[in-house]
Amino acid sequence: MTTAQNAALSETRIANDRLRPVRIWLYGMAAFVLLMVVVGGITRLTESGLSITSWKPISGTIPPLNDAQWQAEFEAYQQIPQYTVNNSWMSLDDFKYIFFWEYLHRLLGRILGVLFAIPFVVFLVQKRFTAQLAWPLFGLFILGGFQGVLGWWMVSSGLTELTSVSQYRLAAHLTAASLLFIALIYVPRSLDPGRVTGFVTGQNLASASILLVLIILQIGAGGFVAGLDAGMGYNTWPLMDGAMVPDGMGVMQPFWRNLFENNLTVQFVHRTIAYLITAYVAVLLWQQRAMGGFKHVHGWLPRIGILVLLQVVLGIMTLLHAVPISLAVGHQALAFMLAGTVMAYIADLRRARE
């Protein structure tokens, strides 16, 4: 087939592209998940996550509308350890501030469900996708609902004994959000009718997949850092507590607890994974340059390299400035964007091999 014939075939596919609205919808859902991640980060950093002490999926959509309702919410908050131990100074107006962020985060979750369900039904009725595609899309809806369940599971861990949520549950909630986000990138990217060119080997796919796993692992590790407020200490770089490999990382017994409960070790692990990802991406760039450069599908790799460097700089700045909200939220959001970019690269690698 000649180049002209290929171009004509591609134009025909695009002209008959009934899945274009579906792709736009899914990319929009991915952007909405990213917005939720940003609001969730602010909620965590302002310690607002425990301000709503009940889970009411339907009636909870309506916020307090009068003084009596506000007082009832405040009195419920006053019964949990976070208030009695840390925030007993708080007035009703102070409470309203933290309530806003948690309410907004939950409201966005409800809106996300509606924005997914209604177009899904419309596209199904319009027969824009087959049953073979409908089931994976329905699976994304279930994964999104599972996020809501995980969110309440996380919040409930801080209502009886702890003064904040469990770092284990926070890491699970954040990691699940990253999986939902990259799935919402992968599916529409895979459905694009445009032709992807470039020489792709099994090693390319395996290498990109390993990178994605490392990034998801790093997002989970970041969840433990956030859950323990581990970024609030050891605010120097490249040294940590005066050394490249600080003492005290194994003080807890059994040893595995240090990986998830020792602030020093948790931050060290997060730093180490960052170094590993940076070195790994450098190797991928060097290998691809030697194998023919960054034409066609491999044009994703330089973009990934730039995002990794930006993420490293942003992470260091967040640490050195003791986790200001703006830098910390940007750091978290960029991690998701990096994961999404790698996922798009993987989708295009697979399409190029077809």
C-alpha cells in the first residue's frame, strides 16, 4: 500500500470515527480525576479530611443550610480525637473552613459518578461502542465507585483512636486513584483511529511497563509520606539527617514496620525510588538514542524525561520549603500527569505493533 493510500485510509477512518465523543468523554473524566486529586491533596494538607464524620452518599450532597445544621456537624466533629487532641481551640468559623474542603472533595466524587454514568448510557443507546468495549468501560465505573468506598474506609480510620487517617489507607486510596486515572488515559488512547508509526520491540513495551510500575509504586510511597507527614522533617537535600544514608531507619521491630511507619525510613524510600526512576529514564533515553532516536512513537520519551526532571525539582523544592500546599499539590498532580504520559506511550507502543 502506497503512502497516499495509507493517508486516504487514515482519513476515511477518522471521518467514520463514531468513538470520538467517547474518547473526549474519557479524557474529560481523566481531567476530572486529576482535579479531585488536587482537591484531595489540599484536603489532606489542611487537615480537613475528618471534618465530616459520617458517610451519606445521597443526603450528604446537601451541605448545612442553617445555624442548627452547622452546629450539629461541628458537635459531631468535636467527638473525635482530632478535635479533642489537636483542634480544641477551633471555633465554628474555623470548622467551616476545613468542612469546605472535605465537602468539595466528596461533592466532586459524586459529580464524577454522574458525569460517567449518564454519557455511558447515552453512548450505549447510540451504539457508539460494542458490548466488548462496554464491559471495560463499566469496569471503570465500578473502579470509580470503589474509590468512594476506599475514601470512606480511609476517613473512618481517624474517627475513633487516631488524630489523622491511617497512612496505609491513604496510600491505598491514592494508589487506586492513580490506577483509575491511567486507565482513563489508556482506553481512549487505544481507541484512536490514527495510525501510529515507529519500530517497536517487546523490550520497548517491557521497559515502558516497568517505568509505569515504578511510578505507581512511587505514588503509593508518596501516600505514606503524606499520611505520616514525613515531609515535614529532614528538610535538607541531598543529605538527609546529615548523611546520604541516615541512621535510625531500622529502629522499629519487626523491620518491615519501618518501611511504612518510620518517618525517616518512609521519606528515604520515597527519595530512593525517585533516584531510581530518574536513572532508569536516563538509561531508556540513552538506549533509544542509540537505537535510532526519538522519531514517531518514541517521541514520547523526551517528554517523559522532561516531566521526570520537573518532578524531581518540584519534589526537592517541596521538601526544602517544608511542604507548602502549592508545591505539595503540584508535586502530587505532576506525578499523576507523568504516570498518564507513560500510559499514553504504552498505548501507542501497542498500537504501533498492530
